Amino acid sequence: MDLGSQRRSSVASTEASPAGAPTIEICRSLGGRNYCTGASRYPVDDIKEMKACHLYYPIGNMSMKVAIGSALPPGALHHNNPIQDGYARVMVEEIVQGFEDLDIDIATPEGVKRLGDVKRQFILWQKKFIKFPGEAPTSPPPYGGGGGGGGGVTVAVAAVVVVLHLHLLHLFNLRDLDKSIISCYVLMKKREMRIRNIHDVGFIDPQIVNSYVLEHHPADVEDDLWRFIRKQQQKSDILFPYHFGFHWILMFIVAEDVGEVLRKILHYLEDTSSSAPNTIYYDGWGGLGASTVLRAIAQDPPLSLMKKFSKIIHVDCSKWKSRRALQRTIAQELELLQGVMAIFDRQDEEDDFSGIDEGSRAEIGYVGRRILRVLMEHRCLVVFHNGSNDMVDFSGFGIPQPELFGTIVLWTFRGRLRLNQGINKKVDNSHLYLHNYVHNYTKWNLLLHKEVSEIAQYTCKLGATPEIAEECCLYLLSLNNNGGDIMDYNWVTHASNYWVCDGIIQAGGQFDQAWEVAAALHQEIHLEDYSSNTLSDFVHRLRTPQERWIFATKSTVEDSVTLPRESTSFFFVDKSGSGPPRASLPNGMFHQSDMLRVLRLCRCTFNFSSPPFHCCRNLRFLGLDLCKDQPQSDDEKKEISEMDYVQSLWVVDICNTDWELTQSPEIIEQMSAKIREVHTKKGLFWHRNFAWGKLKNLLKLRVIEPTCPWETREMDGFTDMVTLELLDLSKNTSIHVLPSLLGAASLKTLVLDGCVGLEHVEGLPPSLESFSLAVGEAEKMTHISMAGCARMVDFTLCGSFPRLAELDLSGTKVKTLDLKDQVVHVPHLQRVMLLGCEQLCAILWPEKGMPHLSVLCIDKRGGGGGAEVRRILPDSKKLTYFQSYVAITDMRFIQSLVLRSCNRFSWNTNRFNLHLCISGSSTNGGQSYNKEKMGPSSIGKIIGSPLPNSSILNPSYHTYTDVTTDSITIDPDYHSAPKFQPLGRCHVEIGEEIINTNVESVQGIKPIIFVMNEAESLHVHDNSSITTIISQHMISIGVEREIFWRHLTCCLVERCPKLHTVFITNYNIACFHELETFWAADLRMAHCIWSKGRMDDGEDTDTFAKLRSIHLYYCPRLTFILPLSWFYTLSSLETLHIINCGDLRQVFPVEVEFLRRIATNHQDGVLEFPKLKHIYLHELYKLQHICEAKMFAPKLEKVRLRGCWGLRRLPAVGQESHPVVDCEKDWWDKLEWDGLEAGHHPSLFEPCHSSYYKKPLPRVSVLR
């Protein structure tokens, strides 16, 4: 071969040899002997007996060992047949894994050609590919002579040089292989293929793909390679010679049926070699069929696959939601316990209260560990349909790592007709990439049928048959392929309309059923891929009705004036652009189009008064975009054509076109009976003063950026549109007042994006489910009210609203209110009303809060509480500082009241009043609101009684009739005798039917800690579930966040039957600095009020420093009240009032260590209560000590005791105080005294005994 190139090599500088130089014969060295390519002898020709050998097979430009066997000495016959030249007899003993399906050159006498089926048999093998152990393997030279014939390849050179084949092989294996040598080899192979009449092999140009460009321009190589492969899809093989330090794995499977593909994929899945891929991406046939193949493998795996994998997990997330949803699907496939599903539900709730949108929710670590524990014992195959736009790493989902556990992931981006050509480029080079191509055009429709059959199953609609789904997808694909790059079909909005109007989906007996089926199919297809005008290469190979769905351009119309009679959909566009004049449609173009049902015209001109399609009496869909009216001549004006076609219309879409029509009332009435949707954008449909209310059966109306302004009086017609479901008035900048929509009883969606002139939004129908107002800046908007929209779930407010003062979403089902700076700017928002919002989970505030906010009302409980709060609220203009009333049923909502930093409330102002009610009932535990007392300084405060109207208060239950309890009991009419007044700027109430008091997440606990530390009054009542006010795990988070009730002044706890410990605290820091009064009543299971904490060596003068009174009533299981675990005294305690606490043994127990310190460090070894004045103890049968240490109360004034027979000591008193002691005489006589010097002597007290202190017994006879 003449090598005339002067290109220099990167390995060595070589130049073309002069013409006429001598030629050389290329030889090769095997087994120590030299054999020229023209010779006919091989090493196997010299053996005298059977000898072990390796069998090689040519693959590309090299040979690979495929089997191990034994070669026989040369002979003349094989199975009584002559042995062909160049072949020798061998016995196949062992086959290298992966080559079992290789075809041998010469079949056995039985016709067997598969290598895997000739094990232990004698076959014929090419001599040049038989190698004996110890010899180097041979590879076919880039171009060489055959076995017979004369001398080898002749090349013009300057002298005769012998070049051994082994040396050429060494040159080929150099890392920096000269691409010129590869190019020569490719050219020779091309010539060889032409000589052999083989035309289905493609060749990649080494000048485009080589080591240099791969190292310096990898992205360009990827694009070039992908472009080449797409163009060569019809080839059965592609030759890609290379020798780089790295390589990409790119495998094309040529198969025309799913069964063959399954066998090919199973080959990789069942591969047990060390080089077997662990992640396989399958792209199907141009994107089709991938989901079908994966589903077949997962749902009906062959026995061989089940033997290798003990667990096959099918994860279908082709309709993507989030990584959390993916993990949930895995857990469901594994049939994990119901408790795992509960974890998902609980974490979803946590994310709801954190304001995390569904698409951003990540996998759960705990569930991932549970999944891993289940799967570690198995070898897993994961079959994954990925509906997201990115690759997914399964390491965080609990799937065992492929490198350690042998897991294989088979996955695809495809499914649901997802044919985006760019999505598969996101597959990185660590994945084995599998792809198919069909040579037979008739197979493409079969593949599409399989694809859409899955879509039909997804819809779960009886009318969505595979045949209907296939025809809908053919409609979509064929039209998008023909004009998707120059015409906006607006598939996202109108795909379902096209299908129904064209007649693909027919109504049958029920007219609405067709639209429901179309909408269901619409939702299951990735229509966004088609909105970007992405074209699919294979679509032109699909069999579609040639004359039924037509796309045409200007040139097409000029060539064919008349539309085919059988056409049902016609789309036209003048693709010449905005420069040349628009195409003019011939008048007779549609005169045969009796079957035409869908018509969309873009960039054309025609006579609006007498359009060429006026004869299309079955027209259902009419779309016009950038169309102009063609003026009529005087003669034409005299001929007014019929406009009957408008009577049959179901959908009208007018864009950038002013089509002003005037019709008779009769035609309007006839049209209103059928038309369902009207869409206008930058255009006009009908006349300027047309009242939309005349179209009483309209379901969807879009009037976007109209070309003529609308006055409010012209829009009052909406009130009669009782069937209207969607109203889009986007970019109507001239609207100042929204028309009355209360009469639109079926309205579900209202879009007001870009309506910057609106002054307020209110008076919306209760049926509304979705509202959107996205603007750049709406300077006139002052208030927005969705109050009463009981079905509202989607509320979007976006843009700048500098004058917005009030936002009212009361009574809606909105879950998240997003007011973040990135979304909306409302600097002067003053009132936020969220009353009766039972579904509300989160409010996302601006980063710096809302300092101008004056009223915040939230009531998640439903019922009539919201109306009562609204009635008593004062005028925000008269308020001097912020007022807030918040009634919630779940403590996790508290994080919506606090900034992310958890150091300020969301309103971020120092002057405020907050009433936080955590209760599931709107009755407020029998408390009443007092409008007069809820002024600017006490708004939201509950006026109620501290004690219950319990039967225990009945005097018949008291042992001692002479002792009155007026000071602590209440009137029988409990609800009308309020005594408890919430104090300060922050009041917290915890009531009945709370959904969740046990918050787990740190993000949820931090705000609770902040709010409780800010609370100044606390009322806990009627809760039958809590065992403590705040759970122990919520008391502290590290050393920086801890509940220490620093502002709590007054506390009332009543009627909580399961409450065991009121306050849990460790006393590791000062707490209850401001607490003055504590009340507790009817706590039937309470063991203590304050728990025992750790001992502190330091002296604490702040904890309980202001506690003045303790009132306890009917806590029968109470054993102690406040343990003294640190070095301090209750310096402000004045009143101790305890009644009916039968198990109480000590009021103030003292740790042993501090008993010693008190005895040694305090004066006279007693603990002083310097301000204690009143002690009331009633029916404390087991009481032994008021304080475990000896007490000194210098200001004690009165002691009243009944039924405290175990108590033996009173506090020591001052010499001059002489307190009155009202008690039983028997008890007084048994008291223990320390002496006069200690201030502890009977003479220092004034005892008072009643003569009738015991309950009289009934006077009855003993005998009966």
C-alpha cells in the first residue's frame, strides 16, 4: 500500500519513502521461529502429539483468548471430511466466561456453531489463533495477506528491512500511539469491508477522537462521539480503534424485540467476573421501551437471575416527587413494618412544620439504616425508573454498596414518553451504557405501543385504553416532530384539548368523561420535554395517518391549495419570520374539510369577516397566533359569509391577534352551549364590550395581557358563570378592582399575575382552591382577603407590595404561608389573620422579621373561636404596640413564631403582647373573653378561675366541718367567678386535645425553649395525655439552649389526670427567677411539682427568689413539692396553702448533704423562711415535715391545720410574733418543741381549738 503522507508521527519522525524503492516482506516471530505472512506453516503444524493450547479469536484489531483446549497433530480428515486450509483440529475443554455465545467458523457435523455447546468435542480452529503456553498471542496486522498466496504487503522504502510482527504489536501498544497509524488501519478496514460487500459497519475518525483531544477537550469529544453514534444508528457494528490510558464504556445492543434485549441485558446482570459492571444505564430504543424492559426484568425475572440475586427491588419513580418519596418506595417494596411508614409520616409532618417543600425533602438516615440491615444479608438487584433530572446516588437510601456487597443497579431516565435527547447525557462514564436501535421501521410502533400501555395503566381510568393512549402519543410525536422547532403547540396547556377535539378521545355517553380521560393522560406524560421543542430522531419512522394530522408551512400551502378531505387537525405557520409579509390563506383551502376539528394558524393573513375556514362546521378547536386581517374589496364586503363554525367550537385560543367579531344573539346563545375554554393573550376575541357572562358553560377563561383595557363594569358578568373553574387575568394592568366572583360557584383557580393596578382582593367564592398573585411591584395593593375560601390549598404571593397592610387567609386549608424576603416584600404589613386555618403548618417570615406588624391572629383549631377573636380585636390603628393571639393544636408550630436564630419572635419588636394557646378545643377550658380587659395592654389575655368546679369541694366530703376553705375554694358557678389573670406580655396556655407535645427535632425544640423562657404566665389545664408540661428531652439542647423559665411570674396547673411531674429541671442554672405564684388543682397522678435535680455546691440567690405563694388542691398522689437541692432559701415565700393531698410526706425535702451544711453553716442549724406568714394545711394524712430541715419563720402570722396527724413540728418563730395556730387539740398536745431559747416553744404561739371539729356520726341503731 502506498503511504504518501508527509505527516510526522508523535512517536518518531517518519517521512514517505522515495518512489521506486525496494519493498519489504513483513514477518512475525512465533515460538522462536520466523514465519512470513506468505508462508503456510504455523506452530501447530510442528507438534507430534496432542498438546495443551489456548484458543484465540480476532476481535477488532486484536485477538482475545476465548477457550482452553488441546491441539491434535496435523491430519488430513476431520469427521471423514477434508480439513480446510489454515485450520487444525482441537478439543475444547474450558471456555472463558463471557464467550459462550461466540460462533465458531466451521460448524460440527450436527450443525452446532455456538462455542458454549461444543465443550469436550473436537472442532476445527484457525491455526494462526492457536497458541501454546509460553508463546505470545498473535494479533491480526493492520493489513496483511491471507493464509495462502504469495508474498506479503509491499511498501516502498529506501532499503530492505525486516520488521517483525511482534515489534509492530509493541508499537501499537504504546501509550502515545500515533493516530496516523490508526488512521491507516481504519482506511484499510474500510477498503476490506467494501471488497467483502459489507456496508453495515461504521468507522470513527481517529483524527476527531484521539488521546490528545480526550485529555484537553473531553466535552467536545463527547459531543462529537454522541453525534456520530446517533448518525450511525443503522449500522450493525461500529469500529473504534484506540489505546488510551482510560476509556469510556459505551455499548450498543442491536436487537429488534424485547426478548432479545432481555437476554443481552441478562448477560451483564449475570456476569460474575471481577470486571462485571455494577451500575447499568439502559436507554431503550431512542428512549422508548426502556421502562418496559426494566419492568419485565423486575416483575418476571428468569431463574438464573433469581439464583444470583436473592432480592430484586423494583423502584418506579418515573413520576418524580423527592428523594424522600424514593426511599419510601424502597421501603414499601421491601414490605418493612408499619412502624417504618409511621417514621416517614412523622418526618413529613416535621418538614411541614419546618416549611420544607415536598420536592426538597431528603432521605431519612434512620430508615436508611433499617433498609441496610435488611439488605445486608442479600445480594441485591435494584431496578430503578428515575423521573428526576439528575443521577441518584443510592448510598444514603440504605442500598448496600456495590463494591462491598455485589449490588447491581439497573436504571433509566426514560418512561412516560420521556424522549428528551439531552437527559441521557447526564449519565457519567462510570456506568455501563446500553442502547438499542431498530432496523425494521415497523417495530417502532410496537415499541410505542408498549410504552403507552404503561401510561394507560398509570392513569387508572377505564376509558384510557392502550389504543387510545397510543393514538394520543402518535398525535403528539408526529406533530412535534414536524413543526416543534418553529411552532409553539403549547402542549402543556392544550395537549388534552387537541386529543378530545380531534376525536381521538370521544365522549361516548358522558360528555365530561372524555375530558377526564384526556386530563389523566395529560398528567402522566412529561410534556415539558416537548415544550422545549425537543425533536426525536425515530419519530419519522412511526406509522401515522398521513393525511389526518397535518403540519404545513407557507411553501406547502402554495404547492397544495386544498386540504385533504380526511384531515382532522391542521397546523400552519409561516416560518419566514417577522421580516417578509405573512402568508395569505387561499379562500378555497378548506372547502372539503368537513372532518376538520382542530385548526391552529400562525403568522398568516385572511379575511376575519369571511375566514377561509367558515365552511368547517365540525370545528372544535380554533387557535390563532400573530394573524392579521386581510382587508376586503367593496365587492367582497357585499358577500357576508355564514359564521356557523363558531357554534361548534369547544376551545378558542387567540394570541397576538385582535379578532373583533359581532354576532347575533342567536349564534352567541348556540355557541355558549358548547364552548368550554377561551384563551386570549395579547389579543382580542369577539367585540370589545362582550360580556363573558353570556358564555355560561365556560370552564376555563384566560384573558392575559389584553390589547384593550377592561373597566370593572364590563367584568361584572363573571357573577353568572356558575361552571367556571379557571380564571386567568394575568397582566391586566388596567384592573383596579377585582370584579365580583361570588357567583362563580365552581371557580377553583384564580391567577392574577402581573395585575399591578389592583387595589385590593376580596369577595372570592368558597370553592376557590388555588390563588396566584405574582407581580414585580404592586404599589396600590392595600389588603388581600381569602377569608371563607374553605378549599384553598395553594396560595402564592410573590413580588413587592409596599402598601399592603392586611393579609387574611382565615378559614382556608393553606399549609404554608411564605413571606420570606426572596419571595415577597411586604414592608408595611400590619395585620395577618389566619383564623380557622386547621391545615396551617408553617409561616416563613423575612430574615429580620416584621417590625411594623401590629396584629397577628392564628387559630388552627377551627370551630367558632376564630369568630370570637375577630369580634373582640381592637382597631389596629389604635394600637400602640404589637398584639398577637395564637391558638394551635401542635407544639411544633411554635417554630413559626420565632426567627430562625431562635433569639427573637418573628415580629422582631420589643413591645408586644402574645397570648399563645396550645389546645385542640376552641372552648378554652371554660374561660371567657372580656372585651373591656383586652385593650392595648392585655389583648388576648384569658380571664379564668384557678380551681375546678369539682365534686371534691362538696362539704359532705370534708372530715372537718368547722374549717372553711373560702380562701382557696371558689363559687359553685366556676365559670362566672374568674380569679386567674394572665400577666405580662407573653401568656402561654396548654389545654386539652393537643395533637403533639413530644417534639423530637432540634429545629422544633429550640423555638419551644425560647418561648417558654419568654412566658410570663402559664396556664395548663384539662389535658389527659401529658405526664409533664415539657418533656425531659426538650428541656435543654447542649449548654446554650435550656428552659429555665426566666420570666415566668404566675402559673396555674389543673385537671391533668396523667400529669406525673409538673416541672422537670436539673437546677444546673438559675431558674424561675420571677415566679411569684403557683397554683395546682385536681392533679390525680402527680408525684411532685418540681423534680429532684443535681446538687449544686454554689449558693443560688436567684432561683425561686420571688416565689410568694404556693396553692395546691386535691393532688392525692403528691409526695413532695419542691426539693431543696442547692444552697439557698425561699426568701420571699409568704403563703403555703395545701388541701387534700393524702400522700404528701414532705413539702420541701432536703438532700442529705445540704442537711449537714444547714446544721453547720446556718445560724442555730435552721433554714430561715424570712417572709413566711400563712400556712394552711388540710387533710394531709401522711405529712411528716413541712421542711426536712428545721424551719425558722420570724414573720409567721397564722397556721391553720386539719387532718395532719403525722406532722410533729411547727416552724420556730420570733419572740414577739405569737402566730395563731388553728388546729385540733389532740394534735397540738403531741407536738415536739426545741425550747424557748430556739424560738420553738408553745408559749410563743396562740393555739385555737374548736369544740366541734369532728364530723358528727349519724344517730342510728347498731342492730338491724
